[in-house]
Amino acid sequence: MGIGDLNLTTEIRPETNGHCLTSCLSSTLVHYNNREGRSCRRFTIVAATEGSTSSSKSEETIPSWARPNSNEAPPWARDDGKETSPQQTIEVPFYAYLLASTITAIAAIGSIFEFINQKPVFGVLYPDSIFYVPLLGFFVLTGIPTSAFLWFKSVEVANREAEEQDRKDGYL
């Protein structure tokens, strides 16, 4: 009797194996009795309907390249007609923007601490120099906005890359 021959069958079989020396699975009921100690009962539940082997229309849509017996190549394996031209621009990856943003922010905040503690800039420019305040001010006033711009640019490039990958995978 196969699964397709059953209309609706539910079968419950208890199995008891004494004191349950092996570990019990999630479908196992463990009982503690005052007299017997630990005992283990297993229940096997089988339920099948006539149409359970066929897929329903409520399932996710499967891309055409992922369907069984499809001869279509996956998006990452096909060229999509893009030709590499010698004048093609190179796009900076998002992590380069993020790294630059981090370094710039650290330098800007470090300049604030150097000004407060009156430490020499790079061990060269001492606090009594006329260029001490303008140089640290330049680092702070340009570093914080530059860091914010680079961070936003990093997020923008990462989102663009994610959308492009989703398009290649057939989700958009």
C-alpha cells in the first residue's frame, strides 16, 4: 500500500523500551514514576492524504533556471550580453568606503583628544606653535563630515550590490 493509495490515515503506535538507556528524541515522552524511575514511551505518527505528494500552488515561485529538467543556466553562469569594454569604470567596493570612513572618524576624534590634552600632533607640531589649532581644527571640521559621507556612500554601494545580486538570482 503506497502513500498515494491512502485517503487519510493516522496511525499511533506506542513503543516502550524499559528504562530508556539511549537518549530520547523530540517525539519521545519521558515519564518519571515514583516506583519505576525513568521510563520512555515513543509514539510514531503517520498522516498522509491523497494529494500530499504533489506540490501546491501556494509554494514559493521557483526561478526557471532552478526547476528540474531545465536547460537554462543560472544567472551567475550566464553573460547576459555584457561585453567587457576597455573603458569600463571600476567601482570601489563598499568595504573600502567603510574602511576609509572608519579611519577618517578615528583621526577626527583623535584630533579632538589631542587638542584637549595639548599633546604634540604626530610628535612634531607642539601646542605652542601657531599651526597647532588650525591643523587640528581642519582635521576635526573636515574629518567628521567626510566620515559621514563615506559611511553613507558605503551603505549606498552595498545596497546597490545587493539589489544587483538579487536581480541575478531571479528574485527581483
